[in-house]
Amino acid sequence: MNPAFSVIFLTTLIGAGQGLFLALMAIQSGIIAVPSASARLFFIAGDAVALAFLVTGLVASFFHLGHPERAWRAVAMWRNSWLSREVIVLPVFMAVVALHGLCLHTGFAYADQIGIAGAVLCIALFYITAMNYVCLRFLQEWATPLTIVNYTLLGCASGFTLATALAAAMEPALAPDLGRWALALTLLAASARIASLIRNARLRPKSTLQSAIGMRHPHIVQKAQGFMGSAFSTREFFHGRTRQVVQGVKWGFLLLAFVAPAVILGLGSTDGRVSLSGASIAFVTQYVGLLAERWFFFAQARHPQNLYYQAAS
């Protein structure tokens, strides 16, 4: 497939925002650590940063639309379209994040309940976003539960790393515990992503040139793609990069999204002191790696139509 950078930014930005919100809820509920009485500003800032990532991701998605003014029509198919459900759940989740921050700012009594509702919506959004791709059964690389696991773990890993950086700046006592959770989630995400790479490397296409045209001859070679120039089929369903470039992106995202941040977070967790610069570098490095990972995720998917339109004469 040909990766659309608007979708790459959408999925990685909202994933980081979702992970950050879950980190805040884990602290608020006492799962990670008990915040101090002065941590209210940290939670408000966390909600604001999470909302900023969500809004930026939503704005990025509009660049993928041919007619952005018709985007509202996407909600009409919510009964049988995962995309429509995402279009509905994402703004609702954004509204709950904003309401949670507002409640903390004003001292409203039901901030905890709103936070729980937000966490449920957050997890649902991870699932719905991934199902946009899992439901495409003809793309074997996507049609696996590992896609749901990877979207969730990658978003949580980047969000917890971002939360570590925010804590290092505003609430240093929380940073070591958050750093350890970010490290654990990064290692879990790496394990799941490597598992999906191994699985996809073993896949065999269900369709071949022989089955596509109904001939059994063992030596069929495509000499032309059927077009004198570019067309929708040649632009949208194949990335046009060499195998060496794709492999380079794969090793690049493994290094940047997992190895580098894990080393930085591990060093900070060892001595119990997480610096703002170290946590910030870990997040930026990891996010750049996730951009490469998401590009590879789309590029690796082999659309059946490329049996006809991928090769050029």
C-alpha cells in the first residue's frame, strides 16, 4: 500500500494522546504511584497536552480527504463501518478529556468518574482504530489480532514516555515510576511488533498471477502494468520504493521506537532520577520511530491489485 502521511500522523498522534491520558488515570487511581497534594496542575497540564495531540491528529486526518467539507457524512455508516465509529468516538473522547481537565481546574466533584469514562473510551478508541485495518481480510498483513495489540501497546508506550517527560518537568517524584512503566510498555510493544514482523514474513499470497488469470503455466512474467502513465491504481496501492528502502525503514523504526528509548528510560530508572532532557529525548526519538513504524505498517501490506499494476514495462 502507499502510506498516506495524514493517516500516519493521525494514528501516531492520537495514540500518544490516548497513552498519556491512560498514564494520568493510572496515577489518579493509585495504580502507579500516589500523587502529592500539589499534583493537580500536573493532571491539568497532562489533559491539555493529551487534548493537543488528539486535536492535532484529527486536523491531520482532514488532509487525507478529497472533500473535507463532507467529513460529517462519515458518521452515517456507524452500524457497519469502523471508520464511522472512529469518527464518532474520537470527538467524544476529546470532549471527555477536556471536561476532565476542566473539572480538575474548577474542583468539580465528579472528576474521578469522568476520568473512568474517559479511560473506557480511550481503550475503545484503540480497538476501533485498529479494526479499520483488521477488518480488511484481503490484506493478510493487517488481518490479525496483533494489529490491535500493536496499536494499543505502541500508543501506551509513547504516551507513558510523554507522561514521564511531563512529570520530570512538573512532578519529579512521579517520573521514576512512570519511567519504569514506559520502559515495560516499550519492551512489550517491541515484543508484539517483532511477533507481527515474524508472522508477516511467513505469509504466502493467496492470489498469484496464475490464479488471477486462470492459467497454470509455472513461468508467467508481467511485462507491463497496463497504463501508459500513472493512475489511481498505481498511486494508491503501491508505495513505489525499493525493497532496500523498505528494509531500511524497518530496521530504523526498531532502533528508534524501541531500542533507543528503552536504553534512555532504562538508564533513568536505574539511578531513580529521570531528567527532563533524557525523558524528552526518549519521547521524541520514540515518536520519530513510530512514524517510521506506521509507514512500514502501510507499505508492507500487499494489495491483490498489484498483481496487475505494480510492475512497469
